[in-house]
Amino acid sequence: MKILTLHCDYIRFKPLKKAIKDPEKLTEERLKEIIVKDALVILTAVEKGDNDETVRQMIQSVNKTAGEVKASNLVLYPYAHISSNLSDPTTALEYLTEAEHVLKKEGFNVTRAPFGYYKEFELKVKGHPLSELSKEFKPESSLDKKLGKEAKEPEEVYDTSRLLKEISRSKLDTSKLKENDHRILGQKLDLFSFNEAAPGSIFWHNNGLIIYNELVKYWREVHQKANYQEVSTPQIYDNKLWKISGHWNLYKDNMFLTEYEGRDSGVKPMNCPGAMLIFKTKTRSYKELPLRLSELGVVHRKELSGVLSGLFRAIKFTQDDAHLFCAEEHLESEILNVIKLFKEMLDKFSFEYVFTISVRNKEKKDKYLGEDKVWKTAEGALANGLKKLKLKYSIEEGEAKFYGPSLDIQIKDSLGREWQCSTLQLDFNTPSRFELEYADKDNKSKTPIVLHRVVYGSLERFIGVLLEHLNGNFPLWLSPIQVRILDFTERNTKAAEKILKELKEALPSLRLDSDFSSTSVSDKVRGASLMKIPYVLVIGDKEEQNKTLAVRSRDGKVKYGVKMDYFVSELKDKIEKRS
């Protein structure tokens, strides 16, 4: 049973019409408008499972509240809206009548509003601390009644020290790792950490999150320019959705499963189904196509602990997904646009990369979904897009997914290793499974083709690859700390502080810090070098006298006599161009 008690200056109500098939029968007096002044109004919902015990609890609570607010006038008002688990009407009326009878016997002036009617009502709540109270009453189990308070389970006591040791950050075994391993660099540069409390998940520190967010910022700018609409979809879906998408049968063992109110659900291992549901939210026309939906979607995939490898292989990661819904006639132009976008973004990071097209096995066409004509168009469009941009590629026959051909990009890092990051996949299957449709020029229903694509692939993995590729020497726009200011001696501290202030004013978004410690300038420079900071400004006597800067770049080269305006302009240009 649930109640909401309202201490009111007045309440007026009048039944209008039946709300249920067999409401209680009313006298002529109860059909009229009723006004009760200075009343404690009890909005009441009788629920399934309620019994004499819950009625008793409710009466006791009303007694207590009435005594506290000094109310002698009570209004029992049936109010089904505060519960979604209502009792049957007969039982509800019986318990309300019983409560009315008991409360009258206890000396209250009780008015019970008509049961089973739509009513117009008006009330004015007094507004003191006890004027609005909600309560819920549940029947005690027979065991509780027998044992009383002893029936409650004792609070479990935990050995927190032992638990802390169990989840303590595991020490990284560096004996078999190279110096540029991203896990070592991540520690040295204070980018991220790992903890057994959340295996396969990354704890991003401030420095690492700066890199992450700058990559996201760049990604958003490129996609906005290319007319993508950014969306965000839920983390957990009912298993019905995963059965429609095919993941329940094919991928369930790799999913984290949960249950809610008797419904089996799964944490998403990929973002595709959510995009399909967004497409289905309204009737689509050919005029809306191509529809480009992008998403920075967090996904979770079950991985054995033995295969987890820092940022390269994680349980929780972010995919920079996009789902492009298009007609067949858009296919070639959309593929060309995606390839251009791939190239624009990857070229920012000085990677070498190669393209591979995965096509059908020509001898086993029956094993692939989709019409032969569409497959030929799609495979040809992938090749034509690369040819138009004069990009070399190889073809892997028989490597296409059953639902469509794909274009994969392998990036090559400074160590000569190849990484699969960017991919473009054509899908003739999922749109049909989700019964996606759009109206063509003749108002006929057609199924769109879906292009799935990622650029970074996984942001975490991409950062790991980039970290090792650059050995932590991020370009200026990605560096967590872009400029550090040092004083040559203590007598130069005030001048260095002034430079710090001027730089902050000139470039408010510049990631700037300082080292005015009492250690030697060589130690300060070495500290900045270990953090791989792009620019270090050393302010000594000459710089103070001449109002110039000594600018030390990350490669160890130093420029003396640099004017502040020139340095600010150079920084601004490099950051804006992401060079």
C-alpha cells in the first residue's frame, strides 16, 4: 500500500463519471461537491498483496501524522496514480472502508472520497515541513512474524584491507617490454592506469584524457564538415533486439548479460542495432538519403584475462562508429567520401597505410546475402573510389563478410608493425532484419544499403598505437602539456611569472605549466624532457633584460631572443592547423 499525505487548508471534490465498470454506489449527498477544511488528505493506492497487516500499518502512520500536524479532519482519497501494482477494485474498496471505520472509531472526522469515479478536485496544501509525506507499507512474511527483528540478516562484515590488496593495481612486468611500449610510456607520462577492480578497462588520468578529448574534438570537426549527425544510443538492450540483430545466437558468449524485471538483456558489444532503431523512428523518404549517423559509442566485450593487453585489447572501449543509410545510386559517391575522410584524418598522424578490398568468393555466391547486381556495384564502387584518388590497393577474394564487401586499412607504425584500424563495410543483411524502409521517388518502399565504418576503430587502441608510433612525442595539438616555463635562478622568478601570465592571456586555451622549484635549471630541463613537452621557455637575466624568450624545443634545439608576439603567433598557427 502506498499513501501520500497532504495537510491542506481545504480540499473540494466532486465525482463526474465512472472510471471502472462497477464503482461503489453513491447516495445523493455523495454525488454532490464536498468541501473539507483544515484536512489531512490521504491519497491512497491499495496494491496486490496488501492485507489486514498493511491496513493496520497505514492506520498507525495516519494516526501519527495527524497527531503531529494536529489534524482532526481526515479525507481518504483513492488515488491509483501513485502505484503500478494495483489491487483489484473489490479488495481496494474493502480495505479503504475498513480504514475509514477504524479511524472514525479512534475519534477522527473521516470523509472517504468516492471509489471508482473520475473526480474533479481542488486543494491547497499548507506548505510546512510535514504537509507532504509519502509512505509505503508491505505485509510482513510469516517468518518475520515468528522471529520478529531476528529475521533480518545480519550485516556482512568485510575485511577491507584484504579486499584492497586483492584489487590493488597489479605491477607491470617490464622485463619483456620495449622502452616505447605504450604501457610503460603511459606510466611515465601519467596518461592512464589499470586496476584489478575493473579488468580490461582504462582509468584515464588528466594527461591521457586530454589526448583522448583532442582526438574526439578533431573527429567531431571532420564529421560535422562532412554532414554527419552525431547520435548516442543506450548501453543495455533487451535480448529481443540482440535476437533481431543476430548477436544473441552468434555473439552471446562475448557479451555481458544482465536481467531486469524478468527480462534478459545484454550490454552492447557494438553500436549497430541502436543506429537501426534511430532510422526506424519515423517514415523515411529518399530525400533524406544518404543519412549519415555517427556515434562515439562505448562498448563492452568479454575477453579472457590472458589476452588483455593494455590499450590494444580491452573489455571496455569506445568505437568511433558511423552508419550511413543510402540508396544504391548513392553507393559510389558515399564510398568515395568515406575514403577521402579516412585519408584526411589518418594523414594527420604521419602513418603509412595500405588498402585492402575484401570481395566474395565468385564460385560460392550462394553463401552471401544480397543480389548479385548490388554486390557487383558495391565491389566496383570500392575499387573506383580508390582509383579516383590514385590509391593503391589489393583484393582479397573470399574474405568478404556474408552480408557485404569491405574496405580495410592497415596502418604501419614506426616499428614496421601493421594495425587494422579503419574499415568500411557494406551491409545488405541488417537493414532487412530490421525491416528498414524508405519511400523512393515513385513512393515505392525500398530497403536502404547500410555502410558501417570506423576511422580510429577503437579510440583506446588508436591512442596506444599512436603512443608507440611517436614514442610519446605527441604533436603540439595533442600534447597534454604544450609549454613549460622555467626560471634560470630565483631572481628570475618574477619575470618568469609575468611571462606565464602574458601567455595565458594571449592563448587562454594553451596547456601551460611552470617549474619554479629550487633545483638547477639543468634538472628542470631534464624533467620537462622526460615528460616530452614540446616547448620549454627558460627565463634568465638576458631574457628578463631584453624582454625576449629562450625557446627550447623537444629535439633539444634552443632559439634565443625570441619575441613574445612571434612565439604566440607560431603556437596559435600550429595548434589551429594541428601540425
